Amino acid sequence: MIVTIVLTSLMLTYDVVYGNYHHNRNTTLHKYGPNVCAVEEISSSNGGMTSHRERGWPIDDRQQQHRTCGQNTIVRYECCLGFKSMYGCPGCTGVKPARNVMETAQELGAHEFVRYIRQHDLYDSLTSGGPYTIFVPTDEAFSKMDNALRSAMESYESAIEILRYHVVPSRIVTQNVSSDVLLNTLNDGLQLRFNKYSTKIETINCVTIMRKNRIAQNGVVHLINSVLSPYSYSNRNLVQIINQNQDLSIFSKMLEVSRMHQSLKETFQTLTVMVPTDMALQRLPQNQLRRILNDETLSKAFVLKHILPTPVCLNAVTEEQYVRVWRTTIT
């Protein structure tokens, strides 16, 4: 079950278009020779360009402006995964041997994640075993950790739990996975939720997958822009999350009055709840708010208008959209 509590700022993402998987740029790619792929880059949070280029000679450094999800992007052309450029030959005709998942993560610039893996004695098992799929946070993601997560990473045992929560003991290539799928992790089977959207954005636990499907010798690496926490909502249902947040006490009361709390606890459907904070609800006329809180029918109608019957991650919403809330359409 998934719940959205408050609105957050839109997170930026960029995607990689591999020749092996998507062919919408074939005409452009062919002029550079065989095995050349397009890499689309979007500005990072600090305003610079986010770049995770393959090592080797660039095929073309000319910047071609595009827009993806409302953001300015630059498309560069480089060797597809598993290939390298050879001096004097067009395109990428040399074969580049696959590396293990940790070497692949290092090659993508995820130095902090690899450092933590080494420090906590997980490196050998992740390089020799498998297959594994690893959702690897960028170095910037580690620098943006909140105090609670940063404190947890300072504990040896907690850090191991967090790191193992990023590892799925199977090979996951995103185009082969449906949306709203739960993936078991190495952290005692705690699960991650994978989603994909019409905007082409893909998320894991509502965290943007920035660069996906980097095939390694013993698995797959996906680059993400936040550190995943196994402590957030893993062991709580939707109603518990709302009830335990002191800023959502009024909506929690509406759930109780409307008798919706039990059905929401027991549903197997994945939902998104747009929960107004107490501050937002207190802006309603007080007589209107009192009527809702004292009437089961009104409370139920109010609650239902804030529930989406599908999972929606905020960073996948890139522009104004119409969504269906039970039998009502809102924008």
C-alpha cells in the first residue's frame, strides 16, 4: 500500500536510451556507426549537467537541445553498453567485457555507495555471487540524507540493513517488469515497490531511477537519486501512517467517523491518499469542518475524494493532469 502525505518539489531525472532497447533514434544513431547510443542528460539539483558517460572516446560532443518532462536536456552520443570505440573505426566496434555490479556502480560514479559496501564487508558477496539487481544512490543522494538516516548509517548494523535494502536477489531489467510490482530485497525480504508512468519516469519506492538497466556480469545496476530507507513505511499500513503523524489528526478523525479506517487497513489494492494537513483543513469555514467531522456520510464523501485507486509518485507528475478519484475527476 502506498500513501502520499504531503506534496514535495519535483525531482529531476534523466534517462538513457539504449540502442538495444529503444529504436526511436535509429536514423540519428546510424550516421555515427554501429553500436552508438544516445544519452539524455538533465540539469542536476545544483544547476550543472548530470553526466555519467562511458569511459572511452566520445562519439559526438555536440549538444542537441531537447525537452524531457518540461526540463531542458542535452543529448550526447556514446558507445552502447558492452562496446567501445576503436581508433580509426566508425562507431563502436570493440567489445567491452562486462564488469561485476560493484565495478559497474563505480563506473557510474557511485563512489560513496561502493565505499559503504566495502566498509561493511558486503563487497565480496556482491561481486562473486548473484545475480543481483542493485538500486545505487548517487554520491549527491548520500550528501542529502536527513539526520535520522545519516545517524542510522553511522551504526554498523543499521548501515548493513540499509545497504541490503538496495539489493534484490534477481536480475531486474525495467522494460521486462510491470508497474506496481513488489521486489524482495536482501534485507530479510523487506520489499521495494517498482512503478512506471506514461511520462517515461520509473521509480523505486517513489524514488526516481535516473539511469537504468546497466547490465553487469552478475546482475543489473540502476542509478537512483535518493537513499532508500527500510524504516520509513515498510511495516505500517496506510491508516497507521496517517494516525501516527501529528499533523494529520483531523483527517485521521474523518477516517474514524466515516468508518473507512478498517476497510483501508484490509484492502489489497494499492492506493494513493492525498492527505490534507491539519493546517490546510483549518482553513475551511469552521461550521463546515464541524459538519463533516460530525456526519458519517459527509466524512466518507470527503475521504473518498482524496483517495486515488492507483499508485502515484509525485516526482512522476510533471505537469497538470486529470486524475480519477473513485467517480470524480479532479485536476
